[in-house]
Amino acid sequence: MADAGVREKRQEGKGYPLQQAPAVSVLPSKNSSTPHYIPAHGGQVQKIMQMFADAPQPYVDLSTGISPFAYPAKLPDLSALHTLPEEAEEAALQHAAAMAYGISDASMVVAGGGSQSLIALLPRVLKAERACILGPTYSGHVQAWKQNGISVSEVSTFADLQSAAQQKNTVCIVCNPNNPDGRLIQASHLLDLANTCLAAGSWLVVDEAFADMTGQSVVPALPHPALLVLRSFGKTYGLPGIRLGFLLAQPITAAYARDLLGSWPVSTIGLSVGHQALQDREWLRQASTKLCAASSRLKKLLTKSGLDHKGQAVLFELVECERAADLWQHLCRQGIVTRIFPYNAHWLRMGLPASEPQWHRLEEALLDWCAL
């Protein structure tokens, strides 16, 4: 529980004026007219908290959908960084990823510096004339295709995406589970969509960044000629700073993507840590159990606090309330950073606390919100 001094600080002020913009949210500081910017993605906690100088520390970052349980990797000796990565090390990582994700052939694995770098690569891999995205979803997909001069449309229903898939040279994109609302589509429906794309001469990209805990994956359908799958390493293994992600596709497509990436797309540290973690199935099993328990705990806490929430992603929960921006500011004043969205003023996404002190701080902050 917070001490009396912290509780007194929590009662000061009614918040900062919030403005919405197409790409970022802008909040003037309480003590300065200089505008400060909310990042387009989660994180950047230090910069955000400059606007809340009186907030207690250490700050609690719940703005990302990253596991609070980090894999206990053994880092390579410093001497390993004196040489370039070896082909054998890259091949070992590909094989470990193939085994971890259930692929029979490691030639279908493309390793890159985080799944975001592979999202940015896709417009060069697929010679599509247009992209259709099931949204609202992770903004990196729209940005990648638009930056390459490709027309992008966003649809809100799976039926509309199925219609778009029937148009030749269209890339259809689905995040599953979706970020930020946790929507989960059955793998069988996505495989039907991939077959529709194949018949029409189109492609389906399924971003499974949060899929490790769901049991719903289309990876077993590979090598499907019209299907490409993205997987994130950092989110599940709690090591986003490693910058490691994977594109999974039929061998000819994967080989072309590797050629476009060029030599040494993954650092020596990324190769070592990724190889260790992806082989450690027992750690993943135990982490999955802890994450599911933490997810259930967060759901119960939000319900106890009178907050409407939804989602089928284990690593985060989406809160819907009319005063989402006010709730975001209230939590920031407690030193807890969550995620708000410029395109929906009623949404706030919240990740999982990493320790009992963080859980206690979140619970107290939410109960304070109820009292207000």
C-alpha cells in the first residue's frame, strides 16, 4: 500500500488537457507550455513521465504487451562480439525457430531484427497492388505499405476481408490475436481465407505476435503458397531489447526475403539468446502457466474496479470507458503508464504487472479511480 505522502500527491489536480491527433497524442506539461508527445507505440516511459513530475517512482510500464517474465538467458562472452555472426549460428537459430513453431523445414524461417523490421520488408517481398487490413490494429502494418506507395484499405469485419481477398494481387493482413482489442479468429477460418487468396492470386499475412499462448496458429499449414506468418520473440520471452522476430513462409518466398535482408540480419547476442530460449520448452510451459494466471488476475482486478474490458490475448487487456484519457492520466500520476489510442478515445490497453509491489500499486490506483 502507498504511504500517506504518496496518497496525498494522488489527490492533487484533476489532470492535464488532452488533445487527439491522427498519429500521436499531444499533452502540454502542467508546468510548461512546451508540448510533449505520446509515442505511436508503447514504451518511452521516461519521456511520458516528464509530464507527471510528482508521480512516485519507480515507474510501472504497462503500456506494452510484453511478458513480465524475462527468459534467464546466458549472454555470450564479450569476445563473441569481436567477430561477425557465423552461418552455422544463423542456421542453428533457424532450426530452433522451426522446431519451436512447429515447422518441418527450417528453410521456411526468416530471422530478422524484430518482427517490425520484417513487417517493413513485406512490401518488397510481395509485389501486391493493394493491401487490405482487418482493423483497427497495429499501426505498423498500414505504415509499411503506405510508405512503399501501396494503396491501403482497412475493413472492420472478417467478411469484408474475405471479399477483398478475391481481388488479384491483394495482400490481406490479420493480427491474431489482434492488438489492441485481443480479438481472436479461429485458425480454420484463416486457412479458408488463405485458400481464397491462393485461388485469386493474392496473399494472406497473419501477424501472430501474441499467439504463443492461444493455441490458434496457422503455421502448421505451411508451406502454403499464399500464406505468410509473423512471430515475435521479445513479447513472449520478455526480451524486446534483443530485437528478434521471424517471418515464416514457403521456402521460395523465405529465401527471397532473406536475400532482401542481406547479410547478418540478427546480432550475435540475438542469435545466442534466441537459440537458447526457443529450445527451452520447459521454461515456456512454466511461463505460459504464470502468464495465464496473471491474465486472469488482471481481468478480476479490472472487474472489481468496475471497468469494462475485453480481449483474448494473454499479455494485455483492453479497457473500454468514456473517460479513458482521464484514467490514463490518473494512472500516470500514480507512476503507472498504460496505452491510449488517438483513433479511439474510449480505449486504454493495459499489460501485466511484473511483481507484487506493482500489482499492489495498480490495485490501489484503480480503487482510487473508483472512489473519484
